[in-house]
Amino acid sequence: MFKARIVSIFVGFCLSTGAFAQLQRPNFIVVMADDLGFGDLGIYGSTLIQTPNLDRMAAEGIYFDSFYASANVCTASRGGLLTGRYPVRLDLVTDVARPTNEIHLAESEITIAEALREEGYKTALFGKWHLGSRLEWYPLNHGFDEFYGVLHSNDMPDFVLYQDAQVIENPVDQTTLTQRYTAESLRFIEENQNHPFFLYLPHSFPHVPLFVSDEFENQSEAGLYGDVVETIDWSMGEIFDKLKELEIDEQTMVIFTSDNGPWFEGSSGQFRNRKGSSWEGGLRVPFIARWPGVIPIGSHSSEAAMNIDILPTLLDFADVPLPDERTIDGASIRGILSKNEKTPHEKLYLFNNDRIAGVRSGNWKLVLESWYRGALPSFDNPNSYYGPEGLLFDLEKDPGETYSYTRENPDVVEKLRNYLIQGQKELESFVLPDMWNRL
């Protein structure tokens, strides 16, 4: 009886002082821009686009300069982020999800939302889904309690706005989409301030066509594209203000990234090419994380990581086991975030659709193929101008992938090609004729 009385007093004290919130699992907010380039933020070198809130987020947390999307296009990359698995395992690599095709995330896959909801989290998605363009494939069937947003890209037909399963706007007024996604996010955060939550905010922009509200029109030196990005930066400021207002800032981890490199506009920074390619500009994306008291302020990492690492990282911080009976390709980067440790990856595979187009290991990257003028030149066969070994780049010395060092580093080439063979077998990725016999 005495022990029970002590427990009751302690719980009452916690509830009255707000200390009870510290006993909860952490909250998670993952924000993803659509087609935002590595060089489009101030922290990554932009001089024309002003992003004070994201720059401050980096200064108060950590930013990576070797973070990769798991695909060079939208749908596959989003699948990789939410499941922790290479998109080739998800059957999401033949095209992006459209109203005219059957591509969607299978219900058998386990998303971050499903894994956390099983442990009592409230979950919501406000923004662009793009993992199935039919209502039966929408977010509420993949672990999300709430959905406010669109099923696919804004350049596709049947672009309508949903509130859960109900169409609430057709056609969509795209000029205020970012603000409305933000308003829903703020409401959700406030309603769940005393309950652990996972908020996924995948913006529709700066994917084209571009739209902006009157408030942000003609504000950026980078034209309409810059106006759109600065609206997203405003949104981040609103989220941080809300977390501080509710005094849950120190309980909440916030991540910001992009689904792939920039398309027709936007900056890849110092990196080569853009969306759709296997060069760094198509796959290397911003990654910023902030969590006061857990992620040291002013941190920076050049360790290689990928958006498939987000699921295992969040589950690790929440003390939730990984989904069983399936391969999780990502790894927890908790050590990088909180202690500036090394990457948990020996190698990362970079894809063109179902084919491994490149392998990243340490500072080295072996490139096997990339799109050029509608064709797919291979650097990985005896008839290639470059021979049968591929192009080897030292990304520390030459981040722009300007010069190949295949000749000078045969041991590195052999190591990465062995990784390639391993990945092609394990992932049932495209294999060139007699590849396995040649090595």
C-alpha cells in the first residue's frame, strides 16, 4: 500500500510539472521536399535562396553532406524512406506511381508509421503520398491515422486534395498547398503534445509546376523556384515555433531531406547532373536533423548514409524492434547523429530503376551506367570505351565526378565490384551477361 501511494504521488507530480512528458517516447517529424537540390539551401551554399530556418536547424543540430536518396525518382525513394528497404525489393522501380498504372506500396510492407503505431504512437501524413494513386493504396492503409494531401505529383491528371478518404478540393488551389500542409501539421502537433507522435510532411514542391501564394510572390532572388523553397523554409520555422510554444522541443526529433536531386530548376551544388541520373546530383540530397539535448549543436558529418536509414534510426531511438521476417537494408545512424561516429555501412547501392548503377564505399564510388540523351551507356562491359571495369571516382578529392581513377586503384575497383556482385545476387538486380563468370 505504501509503495502504491509513493507511485501515485510521483505520477501526480510528473503530470503537474510536465515531467511526465519526459517519460514518453520521443516524437518524430520527418519533412521531405520534392525535387529539392543539394545546393538550394543556405547551409549547402545557396546565395540566391534565403533559408534562415533550415540554416538555423543545421546550426542547432547536424547536417550531412554525403546523404543519399534511395532512388533518383520520387516513388521509389519514398518507398525506401518509409520501409528501410531498397526500392527494388518493393517492386517500385519500373516507373513512378501514376493514375494510369498499378504501381503501389504493397500492404505487406511495414512502414515507419505502422511500426510506431503498434507501440502507441499517433501518426499522420500531410502532403504528397506518391506510393499508389488509388484510394485503396492510400496512407491510411499503411499505418497513418490521418491523411491530408494528394496521392501523386502535381503534374499528373486527377490531382485532387484528400482529407482521409474524402475528396475535399478538385481542382486543387496549389498556391496555398504548403501553407495548408503546415496548418494541418501544427494542429496535429498541438493535439498530440502529451502523446508520442510521428508526423510525416512530404511537400508537393518544388516539383513542377511551381505555385506560390501572394505572401511569398517575388520575394526570392532565385525567381519562382526560390519563392517556393523559401515558403518551405517558412513552414519549418512555424513547426519549430510550435514545438517551443508547447515546450516539447526537447522531446522531438526533426529531420529534413529531399526525395532526389533537382529536376529542370534547382541546384545540385558542386555535384554532377540532376534527378534521374546515377551521378551524385541525382541522388545526393540535403539531410538536416535537430533534437536539442540529443544531437549536439553545430554538428556536421561527411559519413555516407541513405534515406533507408531513417526507419531503423527512428525505431532505435524509440526502442522499437525492427520489423521481422523481412530484410531491412538501412541501418541505424544514431551513432552518427548523437556521437559523430562512423557510418554503419560498408557500402551503399545506387540504382537506375532495377539496376545497380553505382556502389559507394568510403570515399570511393564505382559508376556502372548513367542515362545520356535517352540512352543508357554502360561503363561495365568489354565494348565500353572505358573497358569492362566501370568508372571509379574519389569523392573526397573529386566530388564532381570529373576524373576516373580506375587504372590507378585496381584493388579498390575489385573490392567495389565484389560488392556489386553481392548486391546483384542478393537483390536480384539486373546482371549483364556472363558478369558473374568474369569476376
